[in-house]
Amino acid sequence: MELTIHNRIEIVQSKIKTICERVGRNSKEITFIAVTKGHGIEKVIEALNNHITDLGENKSQELVLKQKQLAHRPTQPIWHFLGHLQSNKVKKTVNKIDTLHSLDSIALINSINKHRLEAKKKNEINSDLPPLKCYIEVNIANEPQKSGIHKNELERLLSHAENSSEISVEGLMTIAPYYAEIERTRPIFQELREIANNFALKELSMGMSRDFEIAIEEGATTIRLGTTLFGERAR
């Protein structure tokens, strides 16, 4: 019998609790984002009806569409943007999300700052809206096909972000390589945790459907789950 989204959420919550008990963590420290990329609004609504509070999107177009489709709901989800944010999509994205997980350049910092300040000046968003929560994406494995900064660039990027009134760097994010032997992801997560500790950053966005259990063992505070919750994407 095929698992429902309700069943899948229960399984994930049980795994999170078990792992945290084993490694001496509090399961309430873990936020799990339902990654809705490529999934229809019916599945998204089903997840929200089963007490999912955080949704993640990788593309601006899908983010805007789903927000319109959910606008009628009295309680709105917390939106996370997970994909590489292109410069021409910053303006229509940064004021519609709660957290950006893919901060990866000084140019992006400058663009976010500019568009948010302009939006406040035009009263498009509240003038007292707090800075956008961001994770800096670090390409730990230095995979050329993936975005994210090299770890040696982190200090410079953090320094620049500190001068932005519209950005608050909460922590670091990474996407581990796809390894046939899943245990090989562990050193990736360990290194990100060590780097975060060196810069006194408390939040770690790491771990996806294949490797979230190892990520939690290694200190993840946010995991990003798509297939585990929704099954394979239709497209």
C-alpha cells in the first residue's frame, strides 16, 4: 500500500526523534522543510493540513505561483528559497520569503539590500521588517556543477553581509555530493559544522532525503525533504 503524506511525515518525525535521542540532541532543534519543487498544489495543501509549517522552493516562478494558490489560507507557511537566486529574480523573490538558503556572492548581498530598501521606501513591505534571514551556501566538496562559495571565501562574504542592514546571516548551508555509499557524506557535514563553529554560526541547513539522518547526527538544525515526503516528482 502506498504511503500517504501523513504517513511519511509521521515516519520522518519518528526518525528525527530516534536520532536525536541517540546522539543526545533535542528533536525540537530540528526544522524540516517540505521541498515542494515540482509537486502539485494538492500535495502541498495535504502537507500543510498535516501540520507542516515550512515550505521550500528552488525556483522563483514556482514560489510565486504556489503563494498565489495558497493565498486563501488563514495561516500562511514559512517560505524558504533553496535554489541559486539569479540576479534578475532577486527583486520579485526576496520580499516573498522568510529565509534564503543560498547566499553565495557579494553581488547578491548588494542586490538584496538594494531591493529591500527600495521596497520599504515605496511601502511595498513594512519599513520595520527585520533583515532577511540567510544561510551562506558553501560548496564543501568543490563540485564545479554546483553553486556555493569555496570555504576560503566565507570570511570575506560574512564581513560584507555584516554591513548590510537587510541581511542576517543565520548559518551555513551545503548540498552533499551524491555518493553510492551514503556514509561518505558524513565528512562533508562534519566539515561544515566545524567551519560554522569557527565563525560562531549556530544554524546548519544540511541533509536531504537520502542523507538527512547522517546530517542530523552531525549537527543539522534544518533538513530539506522532498522525495521523502512527497514521493518522486512528476517532472
